[in-house]
Amino acid sequence: MNLYIKKVKNTKGQIKESLWVNFTVNGKRIRKPLNLENTKANYKKAENEILPLLRYKLLNGELNNNKKIPTVEEYISFSFELHKGGRCKSTIYSHQKNYDKYIKKTFGHKLLDKVKASEITLWQNHLQKELRLSKNYILKIRGLLYTMFEDAIENEVVKTNPVKKAKMLKQTEESKVKRIELTPFKTEEINQILSVATNQDRNLIAFLFMTGVRIGECIGLTWDCIDFENRTITIKQQVVNGEIKSILKTSKSKRIIPFIEPLIPFLENQKKLTGNYNSFVFLTKRTNKNYHSAGKIREQIWVKVLKNANVEYRNLHQTRGTFISTLISNGEDINYVSKIAGHENVKITLEKYSQYIPVQNMNFGSCFKKIETLSDTKLAPNKKEVM
């Protein structure tokens, strides 16, 4: 199936261009108009939206009145194509990899209407018990099936989503890949790190510690996002594996972060170093180009600085955890902290950082002192009395 442009002369002698599609059904070539004028926007719409849908209809027999139920393998490819426009390359690659590794063997050959909720439950139990995948990772993989079935319902291929009826998962006791626990940096450690870092390296590390931004957001930051007058930082893009993406991790990731006072001298110093380039805030020392990935900062800066500072190694992302946990443990409003951090909602913040909420009342429970103990309350018998 392919898209082509058809040119027709009207009565006034003007040439009109319209979009058509041609394909073959049972050896017969068919041409159909899309009823769209050939414009840049319409061509893009035809390529990204209309053609994938027509390919699917051709696949399941709708275009030759011989409708059939597709397999999971067939329909998930269509589902991936549907959502391609809203996903970055790294996400698309990750989803395809997870499908190939964990879903294809069990469900790829099955027709959509033959997949049962009990089969999904047994499959996810296998991933947890035998492969020792974490609960969160299994839910991420299962989400591919969930989205696929929702797409199928929307297109009237099936009526129900079996994933919704699958049993709940309990937390994995010993997952194959253990989640790295947050160990916030102490103030003394941060000072020690900044004392051995130099020039731009020092400014970059200070920025991470004092804004809590994700690493990709940090290296994707440009000078037009820094407002010295209002003391704000606007997060609107990130860099992942060399790709500049306006699609961030969550819908709340596009946000405005206020300067905190200690950050100002570091930003002013960085402005002197790269501000004249009118580009990214942090540039590589060798080429004055933007950083390709978080891995480069870890390898070229972070590991060396921690070693020189004689500070126990933690991954680079823990600068973010340190910022958030420090604010919360010092009594800052958790709703505001959640907003600054770019979490989807405050529930996410509470799940990850509730242990850092300070105890507001050291006399907890003292209100119950007013309850009098009854004089005739019978105490539990001791062992001697029982014998």
C-alpha cells in the first residue's frame, strides 16, 4: 500500500492535486481517493494516521468484506504504529524490545479474542516468580497489552480488555534488578564535592543539587530558559542519547523552577562561560557543543569528582533525590515540592519520599492522657496465676 498524488485539470485550466492510495486485494489493484488536497499537513496526516489504519483494515479483511480477528503479533504492530507520533525513539525501542522478549512467545500467535485474563495472570506470575522481574517492571510490560486491547476496542475489533480482569500482583520479594535506594548527600558532602570540582563542572553539579532537575533536562537547558530578573528556570525539553525532545517524562515535567539563593553565583559564573554562545547552558569543554547524554557527564565528570572529594559513590540521579528529600525534611510544602520536581501528582512524591516528612508533634499521643484508666480494669494474669 502506498500514497500518491493525482493531478487533475479543472474547467479553468488550473491543476488540482489530491491524495490517493493504491493497494492490491486478491491480486486486484485498487485505487482510492482520500478526499484530501495535497498540502504538507494533509500529506503528513495521511502518512501518520490514515495509511496505518488502512493497512490494518487491509490486513484483517475489512477492505474486501472478509473481516478476520488479527493475532497479538499483528495488532500490536498496528498499536505501536498508532502511538508512534507521541513517543520518542528511545521509548519506541524499549517497547519493541520488551514485546519481543517477554510477550511475543506467549501471546504473539494468539488471536485477540482468544486471549484470556487467566492466561495473562499466569504469564505475569511467571515473569515475577521465574524471571524475578519487579512488580513495577511487569506492570510496565503488561501496559503494552493493555494499550493494544484498548486500541482494539476503539476500532471495534474486540469488545473487552482481558488485562483489566487479570489478578493483582504483590510486590516482588527478591527482584532480579534491585531498585537503588536513595541515600541523600549530606550538606558536608555537597560542600566537599563542590570544593574539588572546577569551573563549568562545579556549576553543573551545583545546578543539579539545587534544582532537582533530571539529567536529560539539565543538558537540554538553553539560556533563553533562564530568567535572572524573575529568578526562574523553565524546563521545556530534554536531551536523550543525542536527541532533543520536547516530550518529557510526565505531563507535569514542563514546569517553572524558582532559583534558590545559593544557586545564583553558580549560574552567573556559568553565564560568563557559555552565555555568549546563545545556546545550551552547559557545553562540553572540548568542543563547546551540548552534552550527548547523561552517561557522558557521569563518565567525564561525576565519577572523577566523587573520587577526588572522597565521597561515597551514588548515581548521578541521586542529586535529584537529595534536592527533593532535603526540601521535604525541612518542612517545605509537599504539594509545591511535587510541582517543582515535575512529578505527575503528589501521590508519586509521597510514595517515594514520605519517610522524609518531618514529625511535627514530638508529643504525639499526649492527647489521650485525658482518658482515665478504670480502677477495676482487670490486668492480664501472670504465669504464676495461670499455673
